[in-house]
Amino acid sequence: MEVRYVLGTYHEIILKGQNRGFFERKLLANIKRALAGLPVASVTIPSRVVIAFSEDVPWAQVQARLATVFGLAGLIPALWAGRTYEELERAVESRLHTLGGESFAVRCKRSDKRFPLTSEDIQKKLGAFIKARTGKQVNLTNPDTVVRVYVQSDGLYLSLGEVPGPGGLPVGTSGKVLVLLSGGIDSPVAALLTLKRGAKVEFVHFHSAPYTSEASIRKVEELVRVLARYQGQARLTLVPFGEFQQEVARLAPERLRVILYRRMMLRVAERIARRHRCLALATGESLNQVSSQTLENLAAIDRVAHMPVLRPLVGLDKQEIIDIATKAGTFELSILPHQDCCSFLQPLHPATRTTPKACEEAEKPLDVEDWARRLQHQAQSQVLAPLPWDS
């Protein structure tokens, strides 16, 4: 199917009161970014979002791109049906051959109250017109086909179907967050859910090269490019972590290694976040998924942070996370084999419950503040463009 018009609905933005205009402008800008390269004639909001193309474009291509625009609740490929009821009838007549089944119903939403016919009037008149032309029966409770009409200030539209949008809030309306990206399944989904709440994201990745291969770096770069489709180009900061891990393995209790790694990651990430004006950190941790993610361990890890640490996955189970990753296009990348920093010098019997005091005692030989400064200065940043749509 090819389309010339697409209507977009939104829900949460409507509740923003005097700030609604700010959210709508961000939404329009994000739609234009996502559709860059396609023949877009205009993107406006007379009541719903109306995307007009200068020529017919494949609906599947448009849908895939708009699925990355948070803030859109529904996507409706549509046919422009003129400005009068008579033009609407002619438009419907040209589409009668597409009506399947033996029964139908007409549903009308009239946001332009200046239109001379009410929604009920249009439904009755158009229903009688279709019945007379096709012989099909009207069934308002369980129709085989639904003819949907939208009456707006810019004209009348016939729906050619409707699919759910990604929901959420437009990216760029909720500040900026630094996401700790590991290369596994979870942290890209945490980034996606952070984007869904309107935040722009930057990324930091801790790696153990040259003590391990650079496969995790290449994988994370590709993940960032996939996620950048949801916001535009994104900064990725790479932190060499292997030397610190060796120091921990040499001087600290084995069972606390992973917790001490995570505490240092937060210290360094916070320094990077402040440098880049991020207001919070986000991680892919989910409560009780692995030994380091018990509530006691998370509390001990968070004790070193001086800004909010968001954990968007805390209420999700593993299958829910996998489902989101699959839909977003990150799952196949995430399951590619690599040796990340978490697998380097991993303890045989990690602690499942510890305390901030025990961690502070274990960190005394490490000079953690000096390590945090060194790692921050060794970090290297790059800006990555979104993965092209034809790849």
C-alpha cells in the first residue's frame, strides 16, 4: 500500500496545559527528522498530526520510521477527501471496491465544530449512501468493515487503517540522561524506555580492552547507531576499565568485585554526565535478575551517586525485556558473542547481599577518587549518526 497522507494521534501531550505547544513543536521536529529523505510536503497539527507527502510513498517505509517517534499514540494512513460532504461521498465511492465482508459501520470524529454536519449526521448519511451503492448491511456492533472519517479544519480524511504508535513523550522534552551501555540485552532497552519518557540520551561504555577483545566496543557502537534512530545523532564515551579491575582483583575481596566495579562505574559516569550536562544516569539493572542486582547490592552501589540513577527495567521480567529489544531492533545485535568488562576477572562466588560500609572498607586500599579522575581523563568520546534506514 502507498499513501499520500498520514494522521498521527497523541494522548499524553494533551494534558500538558500551557506547555502543550512546546511538546507539539518537539513532536513535529522529531517527525521531520525521522522522515528525512522522503518527499514530505508538510507536517502540521490542525487537531491531529497531519503528514502530507508530495507523492505516494510506501506505507511500510513510513510506518517503520514513525515507529521511532515517541509521542505518537496512533498512526493512520489516510486519503484526503476534500472539504465538503459531497466531496467526501465521491472519495468514499472511489474506495467502495476495498470494502470487504457483508456488513459495515461508519465512525466519524469531528474536531472542526464549524463543519455544518455533526458526526452523527455524517455517519447516518454516509451509511445510507454506502448501503445504497453496495447493498451491504449496516452493523454498528460487530461490522465486518469500519469506514472512519476525520473532520478537521484542514479538510476531511478517510482512514485506510490504523496501527498503534510508540506512545510516550517526544524526545527532547525531559532533559538529558547518560545511559550505561554494556552491549547486552538489557541496557539498550533501558535506553529505549528512557527515550520514551522524552529524555535525550548519551551513552558510556566501560570496556576491558586490551585485556579482552574490542568486540564489545564495535557492538556498542552499532547499538548506539540503532538507538540514535529514535533521537538523532548520539554521543558515546568509551572508558578503559581493565586496569582498575586488575587493581580490584589484587586488593579487594573476591566476592565484592562486581559491586566495586559498579560503584566505580557510577563515580566515573557521574563525572562524565556532569561534563555533558546530563541530569541523571540510567542503567539496565533489573531487581533480582542477577546476584549484583539484589536490593541490598543496588543500595550499596547507589550510595556513591550524587545524581538520580534511573532503572527503567525494574518492573519488567526477562521475556518482556527481550520482546522490547526484538521490536526495537537491538536484540540480534545484543546476543552476538563478545567478552565485556563484566566477564573479565569475574568472581566465582559473588556477594548477593552487602552493605555500603563493607564496600567502603574494601575500597580503602584502592584510592577510588584518584581512580575516578584517571578513568574520566582516559575516556574518549565520539558522536555517532543513526543507522541508515536502508541498512
